[in-house]
Amino acid sequence: MHEMTHGVTLPKTPREFGFFINGAWRRGRELFERNSPSHDLPVTRTSRCTPEDVDDAVAAARLAFEDRRWAGLPGGARAGVLLRAAEGIRRRRDEIATWEVLENGKPIAQARGEIDHCIACFETAAGAARLLHGESFNNLGDNLFGMVLREPVGVVGLITPWNFPFLILCERVPFILASGCTLVVKPAEVTSATTLILADILTDAGLPAGVYNVVTGTGRSIGQALAEHRDVDMLSFTGSTAVGRSCVHASGDSNLKKLGLELGGKNPIIVFADANLEDAADGAAFGISFNTGQCCVSSSRLIVERTVADRFERILAEKMKKIRVGDPFDPQTQVGAITTAAQNETILGYIAKGKAEGARVLTGGDALECGKGRYIAPTLFSGVTPSMSIAREEIFGPVLSSFHFDTLDEAIALANDTVYGLAASVWSKNIDQALCVTRRVRAGRFWVNTIMAGGPETPTGGFKQSGWGRETGLLGVEEYTQAKSVHIETGDRSHWIAS
């Protein structure tokens, strides 16, 4: 008898995946078995690739780039493949969402919403493939004409994290493909399934062999091999700042490859007394609990005006208590399981540190018992000071620290008091106040009276130690190109050497 949960049949045996090089599936000699973080049963087996497999994948991507089977196509032809891929994702939406839930533990309703965003990424990138262009300079005098050409950077290595396996993949892949580059992708070992499913979708959409290759395995071996590879022209990495730093070293020690890095965040949500406090509380609860707080743009530092702080924290604590935590296959679930056992220990460790350092728990602060799997209650700390660990370090879990301020300048200083600069949010009905904060807080993504809003039309990325470069939007295509300046002289040359 198959075990069922909320109408979903859990796999009786794990689904086995190969890895994908030059349009063909291969099987690894060694397999990694992944247990569902919410159901405690094995769900997938993926190959542990070798550094030699990485070499093969890079060689396939290099050949596919150099013979121009992809880069040589008109933008409109590349757009056609991307649009057909969007349709392929739409057709397989439920299947992809199911594997995201099984490997990651996120709620099914959230997974489906993410896949809709992924479809939008492919459609946006299809338009960008047609619109990508350079510049001309017709102002250099009658005898000189200038152009700037946009050329694909070449072979791109893409390393993605376990928190948004498909979403972060799709915020990168179609934009990289739109530029004319070829790819070798290394997904997180614990969440490889949907990256491998995309290989079939892209093949069915008409993507030539060798343009999208997937190698699976650990970051320490396979990710490192990709980062160090001398025939990879650019590496795009999403994950922790510490590993991002190791990518910088790997690039410097190999071929000085170009880097795109989206790294950690300790993101402020600033609430002024004149804000709609119910709205702001709902935004804060969502901002820290979405994806179980395992989100680089989680709003993990609440900075609230002192005159309303107690009242606001009461409203927020009540909201956070009502968040539905549990089986991610329940359509009503808002917060699912913690994805890995190591991350579970890390989050609980930070909660213990917060208590030990003297912060007050207003709600949450404990692991939750849901029969099977790993769950943590959304947690709100008050009385947090800037020197505490929970104030400074990225927890990557549903843990929110509250600070109080008296003046606008103090709010901005608190918001900027971090090595990170990925995202920020301000809540105020005063346009002067909101705009001033927006312009002075250093973050790559900003929300005013909302949180985590926006689509693939606009660029994403970080300031400071939150990363380099931009993804999505037209900038997310340009990121994977090189600019080439060209000068053409007309007429006869004015000779340097007199005749």
C-alpha cells in the first residue's frame, strides 16, 4: 500500500536520476539518497559525479559554444526555444512542484506559485533575447564610426542552492541562454531533481545538445571543480557569503573567470509609527516565514519606531502564532519543513544563543512536533541589541529580531549596520520618509509598503557582501555578455609616417 498525504501518493521507492551531458543521460557509479525533510522517507537517488564528469560537461558546453549552434542563432530563434520551454514547464507544473516539496519541504501552494514565476522568467527572457542589443556612436566625426557589440561570455558554470532549487535555476538559466551562452549546472546535492527535469523540458523545446548540461554531487568536490575549471568563462553562484568568497579565490587561482554572486542577507524591515500597522505586521510575518525563513531576502531585522514598538510587536506576535506550520502537501500549510538536518541544528542554535544573550521570545522559540519531519515555530525576539549573534549573523530560518528607533536617521543607521545589502523594506504613509529611506538604505532590492513583490522584468542582486552582478531583467542577460568596442574608419588614413 502506498503511503498517502493530503491526496498525494508518496513514492514507494526513490526516483533515480542520472546526470545530463551533451544531450544524453548518464548514470553515476555512486548514488546519493535523499530523504524527504517532511516525511522521513527516501524520495530520490542522484548520481555523485566525478571531476572527470565535470570535464566532460565543460567540454560539451565548450564545443556547443564554439561551433555556434546556439550563439549563432538569431535572437528570435533562441526566443522560440525559451517560449516552448515555458510551455513545457506549464504542462509539468504539478510534477515539478511535487518534487520541490519532496526534496525541499516547502508548502505545495508556495511551490506552485514559484513555478508560475519560473514560467514568467522564461517568457521574459524570450523577449530579452530579441531585444538584446549594443550601441552605435555616430558622433566621432565624419571619418570614424563606433559600435559596442554585446557578445555572449561563453561557457557559464551555474551553482544553485537548496532553498529555491527550481526558482533560482529559472531566474538564471533562461537569461543566460538568451545571451547565447552555454551552461554546466551543479544543483545542491539534496535538491537536484527539478534541475534534471528541466534538462528534458529544454531538450523537448528544441535546445541543441551540449547547451545545457547538469552534473550532480557535493559542492566540496563538484562545485569546487566547476569553480576552478580553466575552461569555464563565468561562474554564477547563489549561496552563502563564505562559499562565495571561496569562489572568488577559485576564480583568482584559475583563469580569472567572471563571477556573478548572490550571497547572504540580513535584511531590514523598517516600520514607522504612521504606517498601517496591521499591514506592516502581516508583511513582517510573511517576510520572515516565507520558505520557512530559508530565504536570502528574508526580512530578519525588524526596525520599528519606539512610540508604537510594543503595540506593533503584540500585533505581530499574534499574527505569527496563527501561521499554519505542518505537512507541506496540505494546501493550507504556510510554513513547511526545515530542508536539512544541519540547517535545523543551526537555527535552533541561534534561538538558544538569542535566549542566552538576553533577548526576549515573544512567540515561537521552539521546534514543533508534527509527527514526522523537522519543523520550527516562527519566532520573534524583542530587546535585541546590535551586538547579539541573532542581530548580526544570517540565521536562514524563521527567526525575527526586533530593534527600536526614535529618529529617521537612527532607523537608516540601524538598517545599514550590516555587512550585507541584499534587500530592504520600509512601511510608512509619509512619501518623504519612505523615499528618503529608500534612497539611503544600501540594498539591491527595495520594497515600500510591500514585501518580496515584483517579477522577472526587474534586476535582482546585492550591495556589499551580498554579492556581485545582477540577475533577471535585461541586466540579467547583459550580465552574461561581454561588451566589445568597435571603431571603423572611413576614407583615407592620415599617415603617421610622412612619405
